Amino acid sequence: MTADLNCPYTVAKLFALEGKSALVSGGSSGLGLIMAKGLLQNGVRVIIASRKQKKCDQALEELEQYGECYAVIADVTNQDDRQALVRETANRFGGLSILINNAGANWGAKLEEYPDAGFAKVIDTNLNAVFSLTRDIVPLLEQAATPEDPARIINIGSMDGIHVPIVQRVPTFAYSASKAALHHLTKSLAIDLASKHITVNAVAPGFFESRMTDYVFEHFRQDIEDDCPLHRVGEPEEIVGIVAYLASRAGAYTNGTVIPVDGGTSISKGSRPWMD
């Protein structure tokens, strides 16, 4: 029996992204690059933003084979850079269908050694810049939004904003605090922006391979897998899948949620022999 492609319940209809536009901050590496690639492969026009020219150039060279993609050098913690990013997005796309706030920073140190500057940098990148960029780009999201097909904001939080991470052995006070605050900001923005036909949700990834996880994977990969009920780390398609859901018709009525994509790590005590 052949599926009826005109039926609204087919996967092809529910998860169609063709013709949408997206801005992915921190899109030159790690999860940002994976999400940008996944969107492009499903017909979305994409702008990636990152602080470094070389990384943007390398990412763009890889991404352009999949679709219409542009790269903008921008530090989202800098007001002038954010304004330039918004202008470039407007020039390229007019309205914006999807904003993915992915740019992030981390800092690990013992409490007595944790510097004020490090704490401030992480909060500024992971929380303050998300708020500011979202505020500034709302007019572009409104242009693309309709009651039937809202514009989407997808904030990349973390399972570490749900539980207290211990597997890497070094405390990450600012990172966990910033991601917990981002999860709550997501809910506040979801209520405020709903009347503009913009949904706001957060994804809380567990461990995926990226620059941020290189060190802990090298030293503690077995512990990470033991700590996860599925006994493995995440695969790229598993982060693309949740983003595709939130950005598509399937996710149009999902608003104000925080969705863990961590194999159950954030709700499990796991196997932690190093704590014995």
C-alpha cells in the first residue's frame, strides 16, 4: 500500500522544512555545525554565526554543498556584532523562520579557584547574549510567523541545567547555572512571544562529540557511558531529529518546553564506581 503524500499525518508532511530560513549561532563547529547541516539537508536556508573567520570559512566550505548557506563573523555577546548579524539576516532572508541560540562557553575549576571573570564570561555567553539576540531579532521572526506555522526559537540548554554534573570531576558552576537559567528564560519567553505566533523551546543535550567534550571524552568516556542508562553518547542525527521536530509542523503546538536528549542521564543515578 502506497502512503498518501497529501495526508497531513505522513512523516513527509509533518516534518517538512523546505523553504524555511534559520540562523544558528555558534554554527561553525560542534552541535551548531551538525544542526546547520541537518537543516540544510532538509531544504532550509541557513546563516551560521561564529566569532572566528577561519572557523566560519571552514564550516561554510563544508556546508555549501548541502544548500543555501551563509556565514557571519559575530560575537553574540557584543552589541555591535549582534546588530550587524540581525541586519545581515534581514538582508539575506527578510523574515526569519527559525532562530537557534547555540553559541556557548564553559569554565571548569574548583570553587576556591573559580575566577569572577570566568563566571561572568559563561553567564554572558550562555544567558545574556541569548536574551539580547532573541529580543533584537523578534521583528524578523514576526515577519515569517503565522498562526498555523509559528516562527521558532530553539535554545540549546543542557542536561547539566537539569542535574548537577559530576562525571568530569571538575565543577562547572557557571555553566550549570547558566543553562538552568536559560531553561527558565525559555519558558518566560514562550509566554511573552506566543501572541506574536513565535514558539520558544529548549533542547537539553547530554554528551555528544564536540570541541567542548573532547577533554572529558578522552579521560572519562567509559564513566560517561556508565552514567547513562543507554550506556552510550549521543549521535548527530539524534540532535538533528529533535530540532527538526521543533521546527516543523509536528512541533508547532509545542511551546515552553525543555526537552532532554541525553539517553536518560539527567534522571538516573547510573553506575558511578568512582564515587565509592
